[in-house]
Amino acid sequence: MSGQRVGFIGLGNMGGRMTGCLVRDGVAVLGFDPRQENVAAAGATLAESAVDVVRNADVVLLSLPSSRVVEAVMLGDDGVVRAAHEGQVVVDLSTSDPASTRRLHGLLAERGVAYVDAGISGGAAAAEKGDLTLMVGGEQEALDRIRPVLDHFAAKIFHLGSSGAGHAAKLLNNFLNAIALSATAEVMVAGKKAGLDLQVLLDVLNSSSGVNFATLNRFPKIIHGDYLKGGLTNTLMLKDVMAYTDLVAGLGVASLHSSGPMAAFGLAKALGYAEEISNTVVDAIGDVSGGIRLHDPKEPA
């Protein structure tokens, strides 16, 4: 599909960065976001509405906070489904409920429109660099058609299977991310209270069996006061953990480890860190552990 027109709905934290990658590579993007400044910041052309995007694009990309928001944009008299036209491809880059995804896939298929679910991983930094990993569900033919668009912001693209498979994989990945982050936060607070040098502790963990994404990529920054602003919030992390529990319950799988991250990110939300990056879960744990902070603000970062 050469010369395809690209539209983007939801140019927030992640959508704006993905749009920026497209624009920097010379792709003209028609964008819509409730905050018009997000569209301008990403370098996209401002659309009047989400429907305006759909009517004027061959490939429509969505990056929205939840399935509830996706359904609000997709359904109804002024929704994406009614405005979509035959031969179009709609790509949901959100973290969505696989069951909802399959339902929307069916509604769009009736109109001759392909619906691809593409869970993303890598966070704001990878989105900025165009280095995301995508977990895709839907027809292979549809993925092949839109791959040239996705390649502008994704370094790795995996096809997981039929509709909903990409979003299911995304929830599984996010759950492991939530466990690694919340458990490492607890360990680092304990290390601080035990009087350990946190940089040396991280060196030990990263050379031992406790190594994980958080020890490798998050806490080397956090212990120096850099919380890597711009990533998933505590509210969204909690939402993803709850979505994971719904998914595995429907599959008949016992979820024996969900209570930990649910408690940790629930605590962060309750203590006022709801819209802060989820890395601040370490401060929430520190708050209830004697007011501990890994980094002394008086020290240089």
C-alpha cells in the first residue's frame, strides 16, 4: 500500500511520540486529540474530529487509555465504525481488553474494514526513538499492508495470531512488568533501610538471578533522582493488572501473584501518585516504610 494516507487518534504520551516518528520520516499525518496542542506538538495536521480522521485516511491508528475509551471512540452514530470505509485498516495500539477487540473486529469486518490489535512495549523512550516492540493480532494480510507504516516507530513486530491475540500478549507482558517494577521497588527500599550502597546493590542484582527489566533499565536512573517521566502512570498500571486478572480468570488460570502489584500500585494511587509515572511506586512504598527516598534531593542527581 504505497502512498497510503495515515490518520492518528489519540496523540498523548505514546501516540504523540509515534506520530512524531512518522512525521520526522516524512509521513503526513492527520491527527485528532481532545488536547489540540498535542497534535501540533507531534507535527500532525489537526483534524476536526475522530470521524474526520477516519474519512480521510487509509490507515487509522488509535492510541487510547483503555477499552472503555476505545469503544467510546469506535461506537455510536459518530463513531469510527460507522465512518470507516471498505479497504481501510484500523490499528488499535492501546492496551485493550481482547474480548472487546474481537467484538470491534467483527463489526468492522462487516464493513470490509480490517481491524488490527497491536500492543506496544518499550515505553516513552522507545516510542521517541521509533524502537518499540509490537504484539499484533488480526489477519496477516492486513499486517502486511500496514507494516510500512508501523516500521516508522517499531523495531520489532510479532504476529501473535487472530484478533485479540496482540492485546492478550500485551496484558501478559504488562503483568510481568508490573511485578518486576513493584517487587524491585520494595527491594530497593529495603536495601536503603539496610544501609546498602544502592548502586552496588544494583550491580549485584544485575549480575545475579534477581536481574529484571526494572533493575537493568529503571532503577539505575531512579536511585539518582531521575524517575524517567513520561511513562505509564500508576493508575494505568493498576488498570492493566486488573485487566490481566480478568483475562486469566476467563481462561481458567489461577492468578497467584496478582495481589502484589495490585497492592503496590493501588497504594501509590491512594497516596497521591495516581497520575505520576509508575516508577514512583517506590516512593509510595517508601512513604509507608518510614518516609524513605532512594535519592536525597540535596545530593546531585
